[in-house]
Amino acid sequence: MTLAEINFDGIVGPSHNYAGLSLGNLAATAHKGDTSHPRAAALQGVAKMRSNMALGLPQGFLLPLPRPNASLLERVGYGEGTDRALLAAAWSASSMWTANAATVSPAPDTADGRCHLTPANLVTMLHRGQEWQDTKAQLAVAFADQTHFALHDAVPASFGDEGAANHMRFCEAHDAPGVEVFVYGRPGGRFPARQHEQASRAVARLHGLDPDACVFIEQNPAAIEAGAFHNDVVSVANQRVLFAHEQAFADKDAAYDAIRAAFPALEVVEVPAAEVSLEEAIRTYLFNAQLLSLPTGEMALVVPEECRESSAVWSWCEKMLASNGPIRRVIPVDVRQSMANGGGPACLRLRVAADPATVDPRFMLDDAKADLLEQVIAEYWPEDIAPDQVGDAALAEKVVNARAALLDALDLSQLA
């Protein structure tokens, strides 16, 4: 069996809106109350997936979850005069950021030789904490082959878990045994530390990982304070390479030493704060990038278009390429609708190292299916959602019908 890294991108849902629900996510709170463009957002996401396919990479996708979530409103007793933030939570399209869908340990790392997936409980935020059961139901269809996959429940809600956004894997090749790195935050700052150490350790145990091939590292509290609400806002890894901001970890040298002790082949590409400030890195999402191994053997960094528009960030990228280091290409993509809600290219994807033939083919993308997605989105997704439209009955019907049309087109009505 040949394993490949498959990126499963979230299709931006038809209820995509800017409610500013995510404390600590500076982009999301800055754009609170703006008019969103769900159709454009979803088409930008499909275009990014097409771009990765054109690089010769296998590409999958995950679907929007059911919204509005009437069950959530019932459980909080929503009614006249209730805080509209609860209504906005029930409309949230945040499952589009599939980096938070689950933590994934490929088969070469696990005791039973299967790929293990644990949905993230996302309990820190109400609008995200409603997701995991529906996410698990979708993963159970996409990865139904229990010979190759093991799917767990989320870890208990006492431990906040935000999924692959706080998880990295180092390996010589995607089908070789790897070292898994879990990054956690400590509570007590201005913004919540969403990933708890005990959640990370629980996931490692559930996945049957070798303790000697696991590393647990604390994120820099200053990075969380600056708006790096997940580790993937300040660092990203692929195979031998760690691409990180100088201020990503609480103790940078100890973090590098711990990874090297478990994975001696580590190559660190570090961006100095003197050249790109932490604030500019977070504003442009330089590190919320896809670091990819291309079929040519080169490594490419897929970054938001905002990186090219920043003189400091783009100058550093050009300097990095000129240095002849391990990252040989930088590819900007337009995901502005997602960026305005605090999610870059890496937020939009969940990495699964697996044999594509073992995945339900309905979740694998090709050009014909990308055409189909674009057709459904163009016909059914709302063009705009203004803040005062959230909760509107006619819009709710349109959102529900849009998702139903997508499920029908993909022959996935079992997820209705």
C-alpha cells in the first residue's frame, strides 16, 4: 500500500458570515459586522484545491455541516430578547477550517498499523464546540474502511482540543514512521489557550503512538497574546522541515532540541522577529500556509495573497528562496474571504497520510468534481450575507437548500 499526503479542504458553507465570535482571533473580531460573500468564499476555496491538484497532489474535501443548527438554539433556550451571539453561533460556518476537524496519526506511527483520527472537541468556543459529532459522522463515511482507519470520539470536554492546528509530524517520507509534535498553551492570558496539554496527551494515547516518538511543546504565551490562537498561525511542518517564527514557542531552543532528540534529521527554517514581526506574521498568515512536498521532490509553501502584499514578508520570502534552502517555491493564493474571518490556506485543510484508494471516492476531488462543486455553489450559495440577515427565515431556507443540493449532487444524502 502506497501512502500519500492528502489535503482535505473544507468547502466554505452557505452560511459563511462575519459575526466575530472567536475571542483571540484578531481578524475575525476586526471584521465583525462586515457583509460576507459566501459564494465568492466557496469558489476561492475550490480554486485553491484546483491549484494544488495542478501541482500533482491528491486532493480531497469535506462538506459544510448542517446550519442553522436548530438543536443548539433549543438547547440554550433561545428566544425573543436572547443574546444574538447565540443565534450567530447556530449559523456559524466555521467547520470550513478543517485543520480543526481532527487530529490524524498515519498508519506508520500507530501500534495497530491503522490511520487514527480523533475529532477535536473545540470546547473553548460555543460556535465551534457544536461541531464534533457532525464532523465525526462525516469522517465515518469518508474513512469507513476499518481495515485502514480507526475513528475515535472527541476527548472529554474538560480538556480543550483544537485538532491538527496544534499538531505537526516529522518524517523522512509520508509513508515512513514519523515523530508527532503536539503544541499546547497554558491558561491565564488575555486570550484563551485553546489547546490543553492533557488533551494532546490523551490523543497520543488513543492513537497508540510510541511515547518516544511524541514531543509535547508549549506555545509562546506572547504569540497567543498577539493573536496566534493556534500553533499553525506561527509554525508549520512537513517531512524534515519546520518553518517557524522565532517567537513561536515558549522556549525555542528547548523545543528544537526536543524535536531533534526524537527526529535528528530536523531542518529548521526560522523567520527572525527582526525581519518579520510577530504581529506582521499573524496579520499576513505567513505561517498559516501549506508546506507541501511536490512530485518533483521540491518543497513549496502555499501562502495567502496578503503575504505578497507585505513588503517585509515578501522580502523575507525572496531572501529565503535565494538562500537555496529546503523550501524552493512560494505560491500565493486568494482566500480573502476566509482570511477576513481568521483562516488562511492551512486552516482550510486537514492532512491525512493514507492510500487514496482506501478513502471513500465521493470525498476525493478531480477536475470533473471541481466543476460540479463550482456549478452547485454558483447556483445555490448566497452571494452576500449582511449582519442583520443572520436569523432571517428566508435566508435560512436558502442555506439549508444549498447544502441539500450539494449533498444530492455528490450522492451523499446520508449526511443530511
